[in-house]
Amino acid sequence: MQVKVFSKRLPVEPIISVLICLSIALWATHVVLQKKQWTALKNYSDYALNYASGVTADLKTGVVSAQSSPYTACSHNDLELLRDLLWQHKYLKDIGRVQNGNLICSAERGVLKEAVALPPADAVLNNGVSFWRNSSALIRTHFEMDMTLTGSVLAITSPFAFDAIRYPDPTVSAIIYSKNNRYVFKTFGFNQQRDLAPSAKMTSAPLSYASCSEVNVCVMGERDRAGIFSLSFSQLLILVFASCLSGFGLYSLVHKARKHRHSMVYHLKNAITKDEFSIVFQPKIRLSDSMPVGVEALVRWDSHALGVVRPDVFIEVAEKYGLIRKITHRVIDLSMAQMQATLDAKPDFTLSINLSIQDLTDLSLLPFILAKAKQYKIQHEQLVFEVTERSAGDSVSLSDIVKQYTEADISISLDDFGTGYSNLAWLGHLNASEIKVDKSFTQSIGTDSINQTMLDAIFSLLQRLNVVRVFEGVETQEQADYILQYCPQAIVQGWLYAKPMPIDQLQSYLSQTTNGLGR
């Protein structure tokens, strides 16, 4: 007994789409958050620096005033001066005199009965200033206060000096330190216990910003978590969930578009089999007398499943999937069949049919055209096949193919002239019997666009060529008058004269114009 094991592979494309969207979302969120957080960190650091600089400047001013006292140290007048300084400088808790490393008097305590020896300084800065941080032993208080000794003046900072400073959020810290020694005076935030030696590394935080002021005080702001790493688990979960939804949405759109495209191929094949195509004809008008001299056959597809599909959409799909030749054969057959009576009654009337380059290079097409012309008793001179030069490729290699058509008295028209890259090459090698100027030039008439300038150059070129000159997209009388002025022999197409119409309406239209009832 054999046991068959069936394995089902997981679809790769939706997983890739999810991973791409997730990666982009995480990266974009990380970059945006980091930028926002860095700006906030800079703003807080600048604020803390301004505050710390204000405290430092106030203390320094008090110390300088004490150093310039004209009185004998610790005399009555000197103590009065020191007490005045306490009132003038809000960040001073006390200020006193030091002699031989001992505090001998202060503004608050007066002259000490016994001098108090100063403990070893926590740091001696480059400018000779000694610094004690969070010291309470000397002043015998429950508060811890900073002290600085400058020369013989001891300044004790108020324990409330930084109470008014705004604290950062829990993920941010600010470090106040000396510029040269990098000695930490004060810390705020998550790094409050920091105690750096002068040679220590200042930061290892993922996000930091440092700046210094004119009073040689610096502030470094740090953020211990930045970007997406600062998000909570629930926030990160929401981001991942939203990214996954976006990924599935992107995959669904791509899959839907691809499915629609493949669906169009499927329905296009059915349309060929079930003959869902129809033909409409747009008259070609001789501009000098407004008389129709030919028609252009245009294919239409009204799908039972997809509805009306634009020609530019399904023709592109047909060319890509190798279906265009079957469609072209059907268009040629339908066009000749429906125009047979008109062409027989009007020997000078022409039928124009569009070809793709795939059609033109199909060696079986010309025999098919000749066979159908014989079947419907249509003169070869009445047939014009329009080829768009934008898709022409190598015009030299196509010249031999075009020559076979012209030798059979079938005209080749250079369609959408002026919009591609090989106009002169086409004119030189393909020996086109007709040139159709693209409607973008016609519709530039009366404007200041570059196409108007190019149209004037096209007029000049066409005057030197022995070809039929057709102008597409004529919709206003101004355009018609302008073309008539510079190209009296022109043939035009456009809604000013007639829209594309089915064969029964065309026959009625031609009957009216022949009897003088036209436009």
C-alpha cells in the first residue's frame, strides 16, 4: 500500500509583500521618531543649558563681588557686604572666607569661633576653582549643597537652585558639566547617579546632543531609547499589525491587477473565438471642399464579461500575448466586407486599417490581404494600412516589407507622425504614401506651446513631399482654417466633421454629404 504525501507550499508573494511593507514601516517610523526625538532632545538641552548658565553666572558674579571687597576679611563691614550679596544673588545659600584651607567666617554664620577645615575637594577645575558636590558635612544641614572655592571665597549654592528647572520625560537625561574638565555638576532624568571623571567617555546613549555656553558650562542631553526602540510593546504591536495589513492590501491590489490582466487575456481569446469585435468608421475629409474621401476602420470590443474595453487597453494586451495577428485578420475581413458596396460605388474612396509592427512583419499578412481584396472585389489602390512609427524599430529592415505592399499598389501610411524618434528615417526608407500628423499638433493650433512651433516646421516639410497629408483631431473651425491656409491639399479627421460610426450610420452620412446635406 502506497501512501501519498501531499505538500502545499505557502504562497511566497503575500509573505514578501508583508515583509516589504513591514520593513518600510519600521524604517520610516524609526527615522521619523528619531528626528522628532532628536529635535525634542536638542530643545530640552538648550533649555537646560540656559538655565544652568544663569545659575553659574549668578554665582560667579557674587564671588567676583566678594573678591573685590575693600574691607578686611571677616570684619564687620566685610560681613555686611557678604550678607548683601546673599540678598542680591538668589542662587547663593551662603558665602564666606577661607584661610589656609579653613572656613573662618560666612555671611550666615558670622565669624566662626573655631575655623572649620574644608574636606578634600571633589574636583579642582582647570581655572583653579575647587568644587564640592552634594556636601552637607561642612555646613551641618539636612540639605546637600554644592560648594565652590575661588581664591579665598567659598560660595555655597542654594539647594533649591535647580528646583525650577523643568524635568525631561523618563527616557531623557541632562548632564551639566564643566567644559574643559568634563566634571559633572548636576544631572537630571534617568542618569541622575552619573559621576564622570574628566577622562571618562561622556555618553553611550543612542541619541545625544551637547552644547556649551560662554561661562564654560556644558549640557549633554541623552535619550536611552530612540526611534522604534522607544515604543511600548503595544505600540510596536499595532505598528506591526498595521504593516501586515498594508502588506496584504498591497498584495491584494497587485494580485487583483494581475488577475484582471490575465482575465483580460482569457476573455480576449474568447472574444476572438466568439467574434465579439465590431468595426466603426471615421470619415477622412478633404479639407478644401469638406467632402469625405475615405474612412479609417477602428476596432471596438464590447465584452460580455468585461463590458466595453478601450482599444488602447486590449490592443496592448493582444500585442503582448501574441493575439494581435488574429484580431488584425478579423478587422481586415470585417472592414472589407462592410465597406465592399461603398468602395465599389466610389472607386476613389479609400479604406484605412491600422497595423502593428507584429502585423507588418507577418509574411502571411500580405497574401491574406490580397486574397480578401479579391474576395470582396476591392481595388488595391483603395487600401491604406496605417503603421505607427513610434513602435517601428529598425526602419531600414522594414523597408523591404513595405516595398512589397507598394509594389502591390497598397498604400502605407505613417501614423501619429511627429510623436516618435525616427520620423526622418521612416520618410527616407519606407517610402510612405501617406503621412498622418498626430492630433497633439493639431490641437496646439492657437496656443503658445512648442507643438505649435513644430507644426509650422511639419508644414514646411510636407510641402516638399509628394504624399497624402492627413491631420488628425480637428475639433474646431479655427484648426481647420489654419490647416487649410498652410496645407490646402490636406485631408482631415476629427469630431468637427464626424465621429467614428457603424456602417449603417456611415452610409447615411455619406449619402447626405454626397447630396450636399453634409456639414
